[in-house]
Amino acid sequence: MALENIVKEALNALYHHPDDAVRSQADQWLQEFQRTIDAWQVSDNLLHDASSNVETLIFCSQTLRSKVQRDFEELPSEAFRSLRDSLNNLLKTFHKGPPKVRTQISLAVAALAVQVPAEDWGDGGIMNWLRDEMNSNPDIVPSFLELLRVLPEEVFNYKIAARPERRRKFENELASTMDVALGILTACLNIPELKEQALEAFASWLRLRHRIPASVLATHPLVLTALSSLTSDVLSEAAVNVISELIHYTSARNIEGFSVHMPLIQVIVPQVMNLKPQLRDSSKDEEDVKAIARLFADMGDSYVELIATGSDESMMIVHALLEVAAHPEYDIASMTFNFWHNLQICLIERESYLSLGNESLIEAERNRRVQVFRSSYESLVSMVSCKVQYPQDYSQLSKEDQKDFKQTRYAVADVLIDAALVLGGEATLRILYMKLVEALSGHQNGDMMDWRPSEAALYCIRAISDLVPFIEAEVMPQIMSLLPKLPHQSLLLQTVCLTVGAYSKWIDAAPNGLSFLPSVIDILVSGMSMSEESAAAAALAFRHICDDCGKKLCGSLDGLFQIYQRAMTGEGSFKVAAQDSLHLVEALSIVITELPPDQAKKALEALCIPAVASLQEVINQGPLVLGQKPAREITVHIDRLANIFRYVNNPEAVADAIQRLWPLFKAIFDIRAWDMRTMESLCRACKHAVRTSKRFMGVTIGAMLEEIQGLYKQHHQPCFLYLSSEVIKIFGSDPSCADYLKVLIESLFSNTACLLTKIQDFTSRPDIADDCFLLASRCIRYCPHLLFPSPVFPSLVECSMIGITVQHREASNSILSFLSDIFDLGKSSQGQQFVPMRDNVIVPRGASITRILVAAATGALPSSRLETVAYALLALSRAYGSKALEWAKESVCLIPVSAATDMEKSRFVQALSDAASGVDIKGLTIPIEELSEVCRRNRTVQEIVQEALRPLELNLAYVSS
């Protein structure tokens, strides 16, 4: 009683106390209470207590539902009957409400049924028990109908702590009693006030796919009732749900598969088609129209393979879907978008026609079908293109609404691409060009013009740019001639710039492309001066133009440099943000690549000048100023140099530049090594210089590595490891570099191993762990001759063992990938010679590694990491065969039988055994996944398993090799 009163007081505080701190404290106490074993009895007592208020009833019903779902194993086996009977009494008590409480009790009974086999339930299983209860208590039928609805839904509820095998059996138990369920629901149709609830429950049972023959369903009273409800004045939501489920029920992956369901399809389709006039009925409620549209969209998605044949019957569905697509409400129109995409795949992709065999027959049938659907896709283009037009009040919309509108435009662009794949880029372009012409001629009022229709047409034209052939010579020249004449409204100019960038390849390929370049560059310069948004679009387009028209622009380098100089120095009216200016850096870098070598070197120097001058100015002010500058004022210039090194594809010129600039870089390294942001930027610049220059780096690479090796000991910046990875990738196999690379990796790894000595170190510095083990994997791939004989290799393995269970995703994945790479060493001819060295280190630690990996699979790491853990376990088994199996058996034997049965553990070991025998490991993950699920089924079990395996308490002291 005392505990019951405390629960009531805590709930009262939670909902009514004015002090936030008190409410938070009450919430915390109640959450802790829900995890206790006392929560069973207290919740049950309060639910049976007539004086409990609604807040108490809701909390206790949720607690009881949660306890049954997650903690049923806490109870002794003999408690099941009394729990079932108590829940049954509660269903009867709350049959008139509150609805939330009744739903929670229903879910609790369903969760109980998932976990208790039919033979233990008694009365022939839950369905027979439920039927008998309904017959005995006719007044309580609504409560039992809700239970009947949730039962099949709980098959797929993984919050319930049921073993995978039991879950499968429960699904089969329900399937075997489907006739009982449908019998109950059919009987309920005779009671008008229960009809809606019966149909909802029927929709739920249909989700247990393909358990009833379509021929039986075609004449079933529940189906006929749902179909007849579609024509009633008030559209039944439950009937719509039933028909929607029936449509999904009858879907198939190929034409042959539909023949089984045809009796039911032939009943459903005509009834849904009768609803088509209601799509245009203005008197209809919008929710009703949405429900009808949903049924047409469901038919399109489920029957797309049938529809793609182009029969007269299928075209009736297509015309209905076009009406849905034409609806002014985007939420309704967009329901069809998935259908148009899937239909396009069926029409275009060769796999749809393979059954025809002969290539000429395939081509003829494809052309026939495309011709059948041509007019539908042409109509679709006209319909959806207007949905991207900016609303009149766009600037007044909230940020969230503006974001939603942009998502709408992206979705429409995808539909236009689907249409263009069917119609061809040229045909689609012609339709959209007419929209542009219409916008320019039809919306003028004196000198005033509504820019929005033109912008919408251009947005659509830009969307299909990848599908317009470079040789298109009819429409594109006219569009390019129109662009300079459009008004300079910010959003319109932004789209104009992006359209220019999207058609840069066409401009390069067009016979008169060179004549368009001056006006195109003028447009982009205007864009850079209009607003930050248009400047961003112009900078990106500038990059595309230079990328694709680089050869044509070599003669205009002086003019391009003037634009670049203005953007870099912020002169004049340019509004290019620092991040967007990188596109201009890339643009000029690409053009420079097209120059002859001697000109490229000079142009590269000129390109670096703005950034170098700014950095040199800071350095000249002395170490104190350099050290105190905000990172952004330095990194903005280093990032530009990084992009130059990345995009000027001239190894000698870049090598020459980095050699000249090394003293400047070294000064920044020496003074700002403490600053992670500056170091990341500088290492990125060095990485691109190394990647582009490769072996032309000469002495600079040695100086660079010496610098980061020394600085890493003091400052432990992860980016030093990242830069070293790039160096290893390029120079790792070069014998002339072996000596200084060996010194480098030994220094970096030994320092890192000293930093990461316990799991807390990995948690606090996951970035170091991530980059360290990425570097280690690179060494395995590119210079195993330096890593495996090294004295640092054993301590690196032990370091990885400590960090396997770090919760940081990237760090954990890097460590697991490193171990998998070690285990897979023998798969490469280059690695085989180092297998004995590897084994000297791994075998003495094999049992511990296996145990940690098993712990990771069974709960020490999130389930989202399971695929990577499973691969490591299977790779270990493949590498070490019988030894690995012994290690695995030792580990899983530690898991108590209460957590995992001997059968579940033996299936896990068998999967590893199959991997050791050479079976393809792709098909061996299911037993690992099932053991993982079993050991995570609730918090108590997970804690028991981890307590047994103790991954963080293993003796990880150095093992003499």
C-alpha cells in the first residue's frame, strides 16, 4: 500500500506540481519504478482499484504492457495463469474506457500470447480462448475486438522480448487459426455498431500475407462488406484500410504471380474504379479524396507489372492516376509519384522483357509499350511542372515551410527525370520549353512580368539536363538566347545560373557553344553580385562551365582571373561566401590543367597568390599574432590552396608549388599545432598535394612527415594520422621510402597505444582511435612488410582489443575492420608471407578477442553494428578454423542457459564452423543475428550476458609472442 501511495504521489507531482525540478524528479522515480519487480503487483492493484484516477490508470496500464513485453521472464512460470486472468478481468473492467487504458491492456494480452506457446496458454490457444470469452461475455465484445485487432500486429513488434523461433511459431499459430478470427469478425458484421471495428481488425489480419486463397477472399462477407462501404455517403476509413490491404495482398513480383490472385483483383479493381468521379467532386471532403487517391496509388504500386503491359484495362487505372497527379493539393498528387517511377523502370529496363528471349522481340515490345504510355507521360510532365512554381508569399513562409517547398521541387524533379527516361530528353525538353515560352509571353503586364512561371519552367528544364543529348540543336540554342534577356530577380537569377551550370556539357559540345560563353559568363558575374544565394549558384555554375569548357576558356584566362581576383579579395559588389569561393578556385584550377606545362606553372603561381599573400601577411606579424588569430581567418586561405592542389592535375607544377610553400606551411604547423581546426585544414591541403604530386614530391615529403611525427607526440592531432594514411597509400610499397615510413608508423602507433590504455580513453578520443586504425588497415594493405615484423604490432592489436566495444560508430567500425583485415591477411598473395608473424600475435590472444567479439555481438555494441562484428567473427573462424571454434565454444558456454538455450548457442557455433569450412560467409549471419537478438531481448538478459562475458575486464596484459 505504501508503494501504491508513493506512485500516486509521484504521478500527481509529475502532472500537477508547478516546480520543473520536482516534476523531473518524479519522472525519474517513476521510470526507475517501472524497472522493478514490484511494478507488476503495484500496477495490477492500482488498475483494479476503483478509486484510481485516469492518470494513474494510464500509467499503470502502460507499465503493465511494458512489463509483459520486456520482463515477462521475471515472473515464475506458475504466475502466467493469474496474470492472464487478471488482464482478462481488466479488459472487461475497461470495456467502456478509457480507450487508452483498454488499448494498453489489449497490447499486454497480445504480448503475453507472443511469448506463451498455444499449448501452455490452454483452451486450444489464444484464438479459441478469445472466441470462448466473446461468446460468454457478449457485452464485452468491443474490448475483445480491439485485442483481436492488435494480435497480428504484435507478430512484428520487436519490443516484445520473444525469441526469434517463438516469434515464428506465434505467426504460424495465428495463421492456423485465421478461420476462427475471420469467423468472429464475420459474426460481428451483423451488429451495426461493431462493423467499423470488425473491418479494422480484418485489415490487421490481412497483414499476415497470403494465408487465405484469393478465390476464398473474393466472395468473403468481410471483403464484400468493405467494398460495399466504399459507396456509402460517409466513406468508411476502416473499409479503405481493408481494400488497401487487399490490394497489397494481391501484389506480385511478376505476371505469372498475379494469376493466383486474379479472382480477387477482378473483384477489387472495378469497385475502386467506380470511385474515380469522386476525385473531381468539389463537394467531397479532402480527407475522403485523399483516401480514394490512396487506393488508386496502391493499385498503381501493387499492379505496376500488370499495368506495364499496356492493356485497355490497365490504361483505365493509368488515366485515374493521372487525375490524382493533376489534383491541386500536392499531398494528394504526390501519392502517384512512386508509381510513375516504377512504371518507368518496367518500361525501360531490359529485365522486364527477358521472358521474350529474342533481342528483336524485346526491342519491338519495349517500343510498343513506350508508345502506349507516351501520351500519359507527356500529360504528366505538363501537370507536375506547375507544382514547382514559387508561391506568391514565399518570402513570408516559415523556414520549415520553405524547406518543405524545396522538398516538393526535388520530388517533382525526380518525376520529370522518370518521364524523360520514357519520352526521351529531347521530347521532354520541347514540352518544358513551350511552358517557358508561354510564361514569357502570357504573364507580361506592360513592363512588369511575373517571374515565377518562367523560373518554374527553367527549374524543370534544369532537372532533365542529364537526359538532353549534347547534339540537341533545336530547343537549347533558343533557351540559351533567352537567358540573358530574363530579369535579374534573385530567385530567378539563381535558377538561371544553375541551369547554365547544368547544361555546361551541352555548351561545350554545341557547334556554336563558343558564341554563348561570353553571355553565359556575364550572367554568372551578375549572379555573383545579386545575393548570397544567387552568388552560390553562380559560383557552382562557374565551376561546371570551367570543368566542361576548359579548353575553350584557355584563351580567356585573363578575364577569368579578374573574376577570381574580385571574388577572393572581396572587391566590388561580389557576394560570394568563403565556402562558395572554393568553386571558383576549383574552376580556375581545372582550366589551368588544360594549359601547356610552362604556362600551367605560372598560372598556378598566380592562382595561389591571393591565399599565399594573406597567409604571409599574418605570419609576418610574428608568432604571437599567428597564434592568436581565429582559426577561420587562416583556414579560409588554406582551404583554397587545398582545392588548388586537388584540382590542378599537373603533378610537377603542384610539387613545385608545395615545395615553395613548405616554409609557410611549416610556420603554421609549428605555431598552431594545438589548434585542431587549423591542423585539419593544413593536413587536408598536404593530403591533396601528396595525392596529386605523388613521387614528384621529392624532399618535401620527408620534411612533412618529420614535422607531423614530431608534433603528434606533443599534440596528438588525429589529422596527422589521417595525412599519414594518405602517404602510406601512395608511398607504402616504395622500397626507397621504407626506412622513414617504418620510423613514422612505429612512432605514431606507439604514441597512440600509450594514449588509449582503457575504454574511457577511446570514449573521450574516438577520433584518434578512428584515424589510428584506419591508418593501421592502410598499412596492412600497402606496407604489410613494415607493420607485421614491427615491435609495435602486438601493442596495436591489444589496443584494438580494449577499444572494440567503444560506442562511437566510426571508431568501433575502424577497429573491427582492422581486426577483419588482420584475419583476412592470408586471402592476398602479398599477405600470405606474413601469416606466421600475425599468428604469433593473434593466437595467444585469440580466446580473448573471440570473447570480446561475442560480447559485442550480444549487447556490448548497438545492434546496428552487428553486421561488422559478425564479419569479424566469421573472418576469424575462416582464418583459424578449429582453434577459433574452440575459442567460440568457450565464450558462448559462459552465457547462462536462462539467456540463450544450448540450441541457440550451437547454431551460432555451427555458423562459425561453416565459415571455417569455406562456406560463403554471406549466408551465415542469421544464426549470429538470432543469438544477438536473444541476448538483447530485454535489459535484464543483456546485463546477465555482459556480466558473464565481461569484455572490459579481460586480462589484456602483454602476452609474450
